[in-house]
Amino acid sequence: MIGTLHFAIPGDLATRSGGYGYDRRVIAELRALGWQVVHLPLPCGFPRPDAAALAGAAQALAGLPDGALVLVDGLAFGAMPDVVAAEAERLVFVALVHHPLSLETGLDAATAVALAGSEKLALCFARQIVTTSPATARELVAHFGVAEARLSVAVPGTEAAAKAPGSGEVPVILAIGSLIARKEHATLVAALARIEDLAWRCRIVGDDGADPAIAAALRSRIADLGLGDRVTLCGAIAETGPEYAGADIFALASRYEGYGMVFAEALAHGLPVVGCAGGAVPDVVPSEAGTLVAPGDAVAFSEALRMMLADPERRHTMAAAAHSAGQALPSWRQTADSLSRTLKKAMA
């Protein structure tokens, strides 16, 4: 056994999202490497916790032994600077930052400023900070006062996959992401409305319970545009492999991604990508494997989709490049190796 790690995670670890998926996989891989990983549940409500959630988090941390190594998911770490400060001399904190809390889409200016200040203060108390992409690391250095010496990157792993055979019929456009503002499914739908003259079907896979108002507005917009027979909202799906295998194009209009695990998975399955150049997406998707446009630009997004649909030969060339890029992505064991080195450094 290498050592004991307490992994503090708010909410339900089984939640189907990229961040929680990352947490689940690194727990399994760190255990395989010899770490004794103890899941430390924190209350729901983060990253905007109420007094009860903060009290619950404080109680959970107070119950740990002196000198304990604690990896804290950034969804909670950046939102509880006072709780972290109270335990910083007694515990060894490592912060896992998927993406800065203040960059979530839809926040009002005051909330964004408050979250940025909260996270900047909390990060002062971390011995080491792990991000899931070089882009997020650069953001923390540039705007959160984090020294590079305390930073490391452990990008998400990607399972190798066979090249998707595709639909074989009408091209299928696949989007995977929770129905929340940051994923900008509304931009995708607006783009689809501009290419009604072409043959395509679209499947949007993702949790529709994270933001019921956004989900309802999206359903309404699809109906208003007369796309109900071509766009399917599939909800959350346990196994997305068959979705990738049955698709011809991956299209997600996220305004910002701390990494973009679904983009990496699309590449691994050999799907050409249409996306937005927000956050780490340009680091994940090479230019030969897809087209990235400015976030929120439905016109440019539609033009990129039109190009792929109207030019099958170019689409197939991009698909081959995507699959090649996907095979070069790191494995989850490599992710855990990187994280393990950082954890050891924090304890040194």
C-alpha cells in the first residue's frame, strides 16, 4: 500500500457528468496503484453552499486524523475557503480543479466575482493543485495567483475504441452533455434549424434534471422550430458507447470546457467534431479532426455542420484523423500515475 488518501467529493458520486466520471475513475485507478482511497462524502449544494452544507463539510474534515492527505474536488474546495483555512495546518490539502467555478455559464456578474474571490483564497491553502487540462492550469496562473510550482496536470484518460461504423443511412449528429447553460445546446439547435435542407438526424444525450428550466426551454425551442421529428433528447444514458458507434458527427457547442471528456471520447471513436473554441477544447481537438468556431456563434456552427454533411469525402478524412488522434490520448492509468506523483509530492 502506498498510503491513505481521503477523497472529499460533494453530492452524489454516481452523478453522470464528466467531473464525477473523472472522480470515479481515478478512485479505481489509484486503488489499483496501491493507494487506500477513502471516499469522504460532502453535502450537496456546492459550489453555492448554504450554512448547513458548509457546516457539514467542516464536520467531515474535522473527523479526519492529523496529517491526513485530502484530495478535494474543486466543486467544493473553491467554495469553502473558511472551512479549508481552519484545517490547513492540520491536514494536507490537494485541490482538484476541473475548471474555475466563476467561469460557469449563466452566472450574474456579482456571483462570478464572488466565486472567483472565494476560489482564489481557498487555493492558497492547497499544498498542491491538480487541473484536468493545461488550459485550466494557465487560467489559474494568469488569474488566480497560483504558482506553477504548486500546479500539475492530470488530463482525463480515454478508453481506446474501434472506429465508429456510423449510421449507414441518414447522417446522425451526436451531442453529449447535461442540459445546462454552459453546454449551449440551444446554439446547436439554432444551427440545425439553418441546415434543414440537408439530410440529418440529431441525438442529444445528457441529464435533463440538472437545470429543469434550461431543459424545458430547449424542448420548447425544438418544437417551435419544427425539429421535433429530427432532434431527439435522450436524457442521461449509462453506456454511451453505442451512441458514438451509431453517429457520424460529434457536435457540442459548449461555451467553456475544463477539458472536454466527451470530445476526447468522440475522437477515440473516430467522429469528426464540430465544437466551440472555449476553454480546453482547442487543446483536445486537432484542426485536422474537426472545426471549432467562436462560442455562441450559431451561424458559424451551422456552416461547419453543412460542410461536413455536404462533403462526405472531407468528413471521412476528418473521421480518420479523429480516430488517429484518439488513439494517442492518455489512458486512465496514465492519469492516475500523474495524480499519484502529485499526491506524493504534497506529502513530501
